Amino acid sequence: MIGTRTLNMLERSLDAATLSQKVIANNIANASTPNFKRSEVKFEQYLLQELNAERGRSIVGRRTDSRHIHIGRSSSSNPATARVVTDNSTTFNHNNNNVDIDYEMAMLAWNQLKYNLLIDRTNGFFKSIRTAIDK
């Protein structure tokens, strides 16, 4: 299918933004909970690593024997996935909690903008396919 790679990246990015929204909401909900440690979602750096690893490997070699070396993109390469990371090394409040409510609210707004952008790009992707089919 045309654009499967693009659609796959958009889907994974939307999943990461959705997970990030849940994690940030959990941080905000526990802003005054003693000993609570904030978490965040790491995704963009893993996606960037994946894209950099693929750069220059657009040719895929045909293997006629399982002992042959892979050339180009390998089907066994792991796609970037979102990971939740907890920050246990800092303390922000007197109760050993490390949630800064102002920072979390800013991250919530930033994540919402990112999610809206991804939805817009996904809609644009399907609109361009629909336009190509109609013509």
C-alpha cells in the first residue's frame, strides 16, 4: 500500500502522544501525593534514532540463503516505541514529591498541540490519497 511507512509512523506518534497525555494527567493528579515520582514518555529520540539508522539504506538485498548477510532494511529491526520513564533522582517538594505543577501544565498544553498536529497530518495523508483516487 502506498504510504504504509508514513501511516505507521503517524500511528506510533499518535499512540505516544496519547500515552503521554495519560502520564502527564497522572503526574498532575499526584502533585501533592507524598513520595510520588513523576514520569514522562520518551519517544521522539527513539524515532529519530530509527530514522537515522534507516538513512542511506533504501535498497534491500534479496537473500537466497538464510546464511546471507542482510543488505538494507532488515525485517528484524525494532520500530521506535514509546517508553514511560520515572524520574527517581529528583525531589521538588518538601514531601519528597518531584512534580512541578506549572511544568506539567505546560507539558500538557504542548502535548495537546502535538496531538492536534499529528491528527491534522493524518487527515492530510488520507485526503491526498482520496484526491489521487478521485482524479
